[in-house]
Amino acid sequence: MTDSVSAEKSVVGSLRLFLAISGVIALLTGLAMMIWPDKVAVTITAILGAYLIVAGVVYIGLGIFGSGKGGWARVGHIALGLLYVVAGIVAFANLQAAALTFAIVTVIFVGVSWIFDGIVSLSLLGSDGSRTWTLLYSILSIIAGIAVISMGIAAVPFFWVLLAISLIVIGILQIVRAITTGKTV
């Protein structure tokens, strides 16, 4: 076996392993989201809270021990670090409320981004070759964004289920890709 064939098999094997692992993680996460939605939301919030605390401590450390930085940079790092630590502690103080707040903020962000996407797409009408499709996309994007924001908390379960189903489907497809990658059809 030549070195190039061996290297190619190694790359394909690594790719298959990555696809399989990421597929299984996506599939299991999607299933967990459907079976235990509250527990998964709280777990994700706890992970985010832990990240905030660790990142905050790192920023505080950068501010305190960053001797090569100017005074304002050090103060800024410390202030940002304290903000992160406080946000992490607040998240841990009531994980249920923090999970709901995070979900609502995410839904509002999606709604606002859809509105902005629709407006930006409208600005392309003059230069885009497919005016009808661009106009249709823009109008639907703006309407969908307004609808999501108007629904508020009621949109959260819809997005949760949509995300869970997407992860399940993507997970299955990744697993199938892992099985079939590198094989001749």
C-alpha cells in the first residue's frame, strides 16, 4: 500500500469518525430535547452560566495580571469579568427563570434578524436578477419576523421543537454519511 493511499484512508477514516460522533451527539441532543425539554433547557442554561463564570474569572485575571496592557484595558477586562461572573451567578440562582429568559431573548433576536434580513433583501431589488423571488423572500422574512416578535413567549416552544427535530434529522443524516463516506455506490 502506498503512502498516499494510506494517508487517504486515514483522512476518510477520520472524517467518518467525526461524522459519526457529531451525528450521534446531534441525534441524542434532539431526542433529549423532545423527551425532557425542561431538563435540557436548564442544563444548557447551567452550561452557559458556568461558561460565564469561567470567562469572567479569566477576564478578571487578564485585567489584574495583564501588565503589558494600558490602565483602561485592564479596568475594562476587570469590569467585563465582573459582569460575566455576576451574570453566571444570576443564572445559577434561578436556572428555570434564566432558561426562559434566554429562550425569549433568542426568539426576539431571531425575529429582529428576520426583519433586518428582509429589509436588506429589499435593498437588493435593483441589483438582483430575480426581483420576484427577492421581493417574495423579503416580504415573508419581514412578516415572519414581526409574527415571531408578536408571539413572544408563545414562539419559544415552536422554536424548541423545530430545533429538536432539526437536530434529529441532521443527526440521522450525519450517521448515514459516516456509514457511506468513502464507499463506492
